[in-house]
Amino acid sequence: MKRIALGLALAAGMATNVAAAPITINLARFFGACENAGTDTHTTVGEACIIQSIINAANEKIPGVKINTLPTDWGNYYDHIKAMFAASNPPDIFVIHRSALPEFASIGALADVGPDLKSVGIDTSDWTAGAKKAVTYGKHIYAVPMDFHANLWHVNMDIMKKAGLVKDGKPILPHSPAELLAQAKQVKEKTGKDYLAADFSQFPIGVRLVLSLIWQQNSNIFNGHKATIDTPQALNAVEAITQLFKGGYADPKLNYADSQQAFLNGKAAVLVNGDWVVGDFTNQVKKPDVALKHYYVSTFPQLFQSPATWADNHTWAIPASLKKHDPKKYHAALEVAAFIYNHNLDWARTGHMSVRKSVLNSSAYKALPHRSEYIDTPSIAKDVPRTVHYNKIQDVLNRNLQSIWLTGKDPKKALAEAQSEVQDILDQ
């Protein structure tokens, strides 16, 4: 009898252990790798380490959940995610841009999380209007908003001061293509430095720069199902940039890493990049071996008729299949999304702008470094019309624009070919 009782007790214990096994959540993200992030979400620096510290903290603090991070390179991220969906093995939660969300939501790949947000403590009334729009497709909410981000002008104030382009402690920025060229010449003549650095040869940073200048002329690259790339406005935007290359005031061969390093090394007065580097650069200037010492962050300047800059959002989505076939795991994934959402202030330390009204209005957010210098950026944010073809169109533009500044292709011919390719995409 004792053996039977012991056996029953062991069996009961095993059953309890099985029931208590944590739910493993596979989380896919980009932002780079950070192996030693820890769980302190207040002291980490840079996108990779800040997001990983938040994920590590979630792994530690959410009961019954184990998070397995699947970092991938930004450049092939969406190809990787699509391959996982095609293999019927998508991540349980993954980061997705506002611009990419329609492609996934339109085919039913994403869970409608709207009805379940209250169950994990997410109050949508705290979202900005832009955040709600970012995660909504049709009449449903398909993701949890994470941030708002945009292209900025990062400025080396020492170079600008030496060039005579500082007034009242702020950089004097151009207000027309002609002023842009004149300032570039002034910087070169007085400092020997390049005026502008950006990734023109790798990721679509150059595309976003050109798009901003097209939008500043109240134009766009397509309207409905009609491509509008081969236009005077697009040509104006391209020539505003190529004039810098022709004058030797910018290097079109810089990739993403090299452009950032050129700015940190004091080789360029301005870097065009997103707000996500603000926190990292703020930390970099403290290092004795970094040439950049006096750093300023500016909202993208207006060179044409209307102010505009490229912008997007990061959000967190969950596969529809998980909600349908594994409700417990779906809820666990939603808890992870809620945890990240509740650390919105920590994430904002990267430089990204918050999507929560309560955070935006907090003294802690307003006190973040350089925040006041680009506080007007959300008011000039623009984008292409929402489309399921965003990434394809962006790739076409990147390839054709690079053919202009890397191979010397005639801009009119490149824009005409880009228009034809984009029209084919829109006709699909």
C-alpha cells in the first residue's frame, strides 16, 4: 500500500511539474544584437541593448512565460518573417513597421488583438491618434504600438560654428536647394569637412531623404493605382541631393555604418538618419576618443514649399494562427507585448518618440536628451499612401536612386524606369 501511495504521489508531482512548465514565446525582432543587456531597463544604451533588456526583464517577471529572442538583420528581416510564415512556423510575436503591416494584415496573417487588449491592461485611450492609425487596418487593430520614428538632421555644432553657421546656439539650416548648396560650399571651404553624410549605398535612407523632398513639394510617388515618380518634383528632389555629390560635399558611397562613423569621427557637419541614434550618439560624445563633442538634433529642414519628413512606427504583432489554435500561448504573447508597451519610456531613451499620451506628457520624457530640439517633428511627418506593396516599392526606389549616385545614370532615365516598375507593382 505504501508503494502504491508513493507511486501516486510521484505521479501527482510529475503532473504538477508538467502543468507548471513555462510557455515558450518565440519573439522575432531586428534592432541588432546585445548579448549582455541584462534586465535593467534604465541604464542600457542603444536600440539593441535597450530592447533586449526590456525583453530580458519580461522573461524574468512574467509568470509562466519563457521568451526566446530571434534577432535577425534589419536588411533581410521581412524576407525571413515571410519564410517563417510560409513554413507554417511564424514567430509567436514579432516587430513590424506600420508601413509593412498592411501586407501581412491584408492576407489574414495577423491576429486581431483589439478585443483582447484590456485583458493585459492596455488602454487604447492613451494612444496618440497616429499610433492608433498605425496599428489599424480596415476596422481592426492588428498590433500593439511601440514608437513613432522619423528622419532628423544630426548636427556637429563645432563644424557648423567654424563654418559660421550657428546663431543663438542653434545651427543655421538651409531653406532651399540653393541654400543647401551654398552652406555645403561654405562648410567645405572653411573646415575642409563634408557637409552631409547618409547611407546612400545600402539601406533606403537615401530613399527616405528623397521622399521627404518630394513631399515638401506637395507631391508623392503614387496616387491610388497610378505611379507618379517621373515628375518635375521627383527630379527636383534628386537634384537637390546630387548637387552635393557633384560638388564634393557628400560621399554617395557611404553605407549605413560608414555614414554614422564619418559623423562620429567629425568628418561631416550633418548626418541624415532617424531618431533611433539620438540616445547612442548622446552617449558617444562623452567618450574621449570620439571626435563629435557638441551634438545637436534638428527636425528635418524645409527646402521646398511645405515642411515634411519621412516617418514610420514600430509595432508588435501576433500571428492569427496562434490566436486560433493556441489561446493560452496567444495570451502569453500578448502579455509580452503589453510588457514592452508598459516600458515605453525606457524605449524612448533610444531617441524614438513615444506613442502614449501619458508618457509624452510626463516630465521624465520631456527631460530626455535633445528631445526639445526635434519636438516639432511629428507635426511634419509624411508617408506614401498606405499600400500592401510598400517594401517592394521601396526596394525599386532604392535600386534606381543608387544607380543615379553610384553609377552616374541619368536621373530622368532612372526615374522613368522606377515609375514603370512601380506601376507594374501597383497593377498586380
